[in-house]
Amino acid sequence: MASLLKELGYPLGTDQQTVHWVVSHPEIEIFVAGDPQDRPVGMVSFSHRPQLRLRGRVATIDELVVTETWRRRGVGRALIRQILERCKVLSAKQLQLVSPMTTAPETRNFYTACGFSEIDSGVFRHVDTESQR
């Protein structure tokens, strides 16, 4: 995970204590995509929590990264599909992600192609989860 976070732009990656804290938290989940040799090539972490105004759960994609050599091969889409399936199981009322304004246009286009719409500067919501409110 540390090397994937470095590719995402966080040069310090992460540490063992934080990884343990995240993976043991009941409202945070991480899915990792592996290559044929079972090396990590992508990951998505998301959190979910109850929210009063939505009268249910809201989910947020916290990190989504695919290693550069595996981009444009469907790994990112597969990870997002996994999150969407998990949101159905959780009966999440909304799925959102926050992307820095410095995000490359192709990344923003990827989010849109995966069903997200930008509702504010860098804040995206998945269209299918919006219809469930």
C-alpha cells in the first residue's frame, strides 16, 4: 500500500500503525487489485458512516490509485465496481469522492466515465447512488 500511495502523490506513503488502524476500523474498507503474480497494482479505500440528513449511510472513496503500468486496463473501473457493489450491500444513500483541483483532466474524465458527476470543485457523487434518496 505504501508504494501505491507514493504513486498517488504521497511521498511518505503510510506506516504500519496507520495501516493496522485503518484495516481494523469497522467503517473503513480497502480493496486491492493484484497482477498474475499477486503483486498489488491498484487499490481503493473507502469509508462509510451513518448520516442524519440522508437517513442512512454515506460512503466516500478516500484513495483510489492504479500503478502507472496498469492504467487503462480496467483495473480502476473494476475497483469502482467493487465499491458500488459494497455500497448496495450497505444500502448507502450516497457515494462520493473528493479530488484535488490539481487532478489531471484525464482523471476527472475517468470519474465521469465511471458514473460520477462533479457537484462542486473537486467533489464528485456517483449518479446511481443519488437516485436512491
